[in-house]
Amino acid sequence: MNRRHLVALALALLTLAVLLSGCAAEYRWVRDGPPAARVQWIVVAYADLHKTCGTDSLKAPNLGGCAFYSKDFCTVYSFVDENEASTVMSGDGLDLREHELRHCAGFIHQ
């Protein structure tokens, strides 16, 4: 196999992994509180994201970020900055920025 074939194979396997991981989530957004008064976006190393978010890497292998919400303050942790997050899909039809900021707006998904 030449390099072009290997790249195509790698992309196909990555796409399959995302689809099989449950990343293409099907849930509904439900308001759980008022929008947070302030939002802070913090970039952490990808290797530290699961630990920072308190998630299991086996249950959420494609984690891109998480939001810790209260009505006074919402902190988003992600491996990319807020601007770049708008170019990363979260798996539910929203980009990562939209997804995390929806949590900060007082919504949860069920």
C-alpha cells in the first residue's frame, strides 16, 4: 500500500470508530436552569481531558469537552480553544462550541 491508500484507510477507520462509539448521539435538550451569568473556556491537554471532566475514556472515547454549570458561572474544559471548537463536530449535529455553550445556557441532554 502506498501512503495515499494508508491515509484513506486511516480516515475510514476513524470514521467507523466515531460512528460505533456512540458519538452520533440521539438525545433531546431540556432546560435545567437559567443561563449562566459568566462563561469561561479553558483549554487542557487532550491527554488530561477525561481526568479533568471526570469521564471514563472507554465510555466516551471521543470526548471533546465538558461544561461545569451553575447559574452564576459555567466553566468549559476542552482540548481546543473556543474559536477552534466551532470547527469540531460534537457528534450530535452541533459543533463542540455550540454543544458546550448550550450546557452553559442551562440545558442538559437526556
